Amino acid sequence: MSNYDNSEVLLRVENLCQYFKMGKSELKAVDNVSFDIRKGEVFGLVGESGCGKTTTGRAIIKLYDITSGSIYFKGQRIGAGIRSYKDAIKEAKAELKGGKDSDPVSQERAQELEEIIARNKEEIKKAKYDNKHVDKDLLTKIQMIFQDPIASLNPRMTVKEIIAEGLVINGEKDKKVIEDKVFGILEQVGLVREHAGRYPHEFSGGQRQRIGIARSVVMHPDLLIADEPISALDVSIQAQVINLMTELRDQLGLTILFIAHDLSVVKYFSDRIGVMYYGNMVELAASDELFAHPMHPYTRSLLSAIPLPDPRSEKKRTRITYNALAAHDYSVDKPTLREIIPGHFVRCNDAEEKAYREEFNL
């Protein structure tokens, strides 16, 4: 049993929705996603490009104002959306008003609807207050490593200025303290002091990502969001960066949200894994459990795409394709994220849940 199983929940995401306006339509990038991350663990978030992984990470660090749901960090709500409350008020008012062909609501039902309206108006006030009064010092305890190292580093700033920027913004004025912290973190991520005076274009991709990591961990965060930090790197460099992050996790006591699309890397690095598809969390389980007993057909499809190191086994590998329309019938019986085995959650409806339980003799 891992040492994080009974530890405190550091981050809790509840019913997160992140929608974007696309002209007259709306793109549901993340739709009703919930999970928590315990202190000291690495939580892997996987899925194909465009499934909402990065949007989830950016919403947590407040680069976006979330549409609906709540985000809690160290027990405090740092993000709150109000769409769900507005929708509840709108539906209650519509029922109160009624239509031409509808029967008038009873006095008892009318009172219930008025309470629903009042309650959701109060929730909107709380959400707006929490968003406005977020503890800025608390937010600095969440840092992010971005996917493209060259795009996320200012080309007109030296490495020293890039790494020290967060310290300066947070009020550190002692140049000697800043210099010592920058030099110390450079050496910790595998670079040298002489690199401090250079510019990002003078480094390789792997070195630039180390600079990005240094910029994040110099603030001594409790939660590190790593947004596909190795996808733009060569395979040999990927292993070095993963090993570096493992060392930093142990040395600094980091909790990590690791976003990636390579399941083999995520298995090596993560304690638990959440699988996303089209903005929804479709499966969530411990890393070993997910690989041993994948349930959702999309997870099985992802696992079947992992190349095998043995050429004879690779030749026989069967690629499973996933077609959501053919695999599920959600026209009447709608799906929710349900716990099939303790700690193993799958997005399914009643019929699918029954099938999963029969398959695993539960």
C-alpha cells in the first residue's frame, strides 16, 4: 500500500466545467469532471489531443475563469463557476411561470421552487466572493511546467531573470538571496551557474525544459502541474527529465498533476491515473490496477496502442479501435462516474455497470 493512501487531500476538483464560446455555439472543453489529488502523490491525466487535459490544468491554476464547479486547494475554494447555479434558477423560474399547456404548480411546489431560486442565488454570491478573495499567497503554492519550453520562456530575458521573476513578483528584493536561490535551483535541475547569464535560444530543448522546471520549483510549490513536459523532447532526453522530476518529488516533497498522452510513461511515473475523453473523465484508478484491469473501452483502446519491445509480440498486437457511438447507448440511460471496484471508477450507465460487475465477478 502506497504511503499517500491515508494522507490528506491537497487538491479537490468537483464537477468542473470549462466551456468556450465558438461564435454562436459553445465548446465543452471540460464537462463535469471530478477528482482529487492526495498530498505526495503523482496523479496522471491522460487522453488524446483535444480531450481537455491541458484545459483542466490551466483551470486549476486559474489561467481560465471556470464555467461551473469548484476547485479546492488545501481546503480553500480557489475557483468557483456559477453556470450551474444560473441554470438551476432559470429552470425553477420557468417551472413557476409555466406554459400555455402546462398545469399551474401547487402552492407546496411553488414554495420549493422559490427556495431553490433563493439557495442558488446565495451560492452565486459565495462563488463570486471566493473568486474575488482568493489568497494570492496560496496560489503561489501551485506552479506549472508548460508543454513547449521555448514558447513559455521569454526570449528577451536571461535564465537568471526568468527563474527569479516569481521571487521578485512575490516581494523578494535582496539581490544576494535571489542570486543564491537561482544558482541553487540551477544546480538542482542539472545545469550550472554559468547558464544564468544566457538566453533561452542558446540551449537545447531538454535544457530549456530544465529551465522551465527550475522556474516552477524555485517558488517551493506544494502542487506542480506538469503539462506534457516531455512530449516535445527526444526519447533519451524524456527519460532524463522524468528522472529529474522523480528526484525533485522526493527532495522537495512535491505533489504532481502529470498531464500526458503516453500511457507507458504515465504508468512509470504516476500513482493514480485518470483517463479523459471528449472532456469527460471516463476511468480513474491506481496505476497498476488500471493497466491490469482496464474497463472502459476507450482505456482499452489506448492501452492497445502502446508498442511492445518484443518484435514477435508486437507483430501479433491487436489494435482496438474505439467508436463512442457504437460502444454506448446513452439515449435514455445516462452515464455517471461510478465506483466498480474500491478506488476504480468508470463512466457508465446502469446496464454497463452491471456488465462490468459480471465481467469481474463482483
